[in-house]
Amino acid sequence: MAELADPVVIGTITAPHGVRGTVRVRPAGEGRHLREGVAPVVGGRRRRIREARRTPKGFLVDLEGVPDRSQAEELRGEDLLLDRSELDAPGEDEFYVADLIGLRAVDEEGRELGEVGETFPTPAHEVLVIRGRKSVLYVPFTREHVPEVDPGARMIVVRPPEE
């Protein structure tokens, strides 16, 4: 079993594709780490990506050691994990989705809205699920709706969408 000090999900296998062991992967974020030569931990062991192709429904990925559809099917639902030290450094004003989980969310006046409990992708952008004491907000992760992210203060400023 491969151990990672600080694991980060780069994608999730959603289904096998074809008969040669290719898997369909839903990326976490834009999928920049789903590329040839990267070796994520999948199903408890390192598996080098031999080829990755972007499609409208995610990525098609060929992994070392997955030669056929039955082995690809066994990996359905498995995350592809890299250690944080293996990730490309995010650019300015870029954030890894996993780093947003647990941040405190406040509105522009500083009123507490809750905490980012999870995220999910849509075709347009990532959506933050902010869980408050009595409510749940779904906020598009765009500059319009999240004008400020301060990882050092473990906080984001949110402009909730109009109802």
C-alpha cells in the first residue's frame, strides 16, 4: 500500500471505457495533473498514467497495470491521489479545490455564513457548499461570488447568488 503524507485527490474513476483497460475519470478541478507520466496512487498502489485524453465528459485515462475492462471495472469509484508535494504549484489567484474545504465563509460585511463543507464540479465552474448552523448555501466558485480567498486566515468572502 502506497502511503502519502498529505494526499490530494486529482480525480475519481467513474467507469471503464472500452475493452483495453481505459478508465473514465472525473477530474478534481481542471485536471491539470491527469497527464502522461504522472503516477497517482489508485486502489492502494502507484499506477503511472500512460495516456490521458480530455473529453466532454471528463478524461479517458490509460493506467499502467490495468490491461482490460474487468480490471478497470474493479477501480470504479477509486480516487487518483498524489501527495501535495507532487502537485504543480498553483498560479497566482489559483487554489486547489481540496484546500477550500473547511474554510470559514463570511459575507462582505463580515457576517458568518458557515464553513465550506464540500465542493462539486459543474460544466461552468466548481460550486462550494457552505454549511451554516441553519442553512446550506450553494455558491459558484467565481470571482463574482467569491471575491476573496485568504488561506492564511482560513476564510473566504462570499457574495451569495440572488435567490
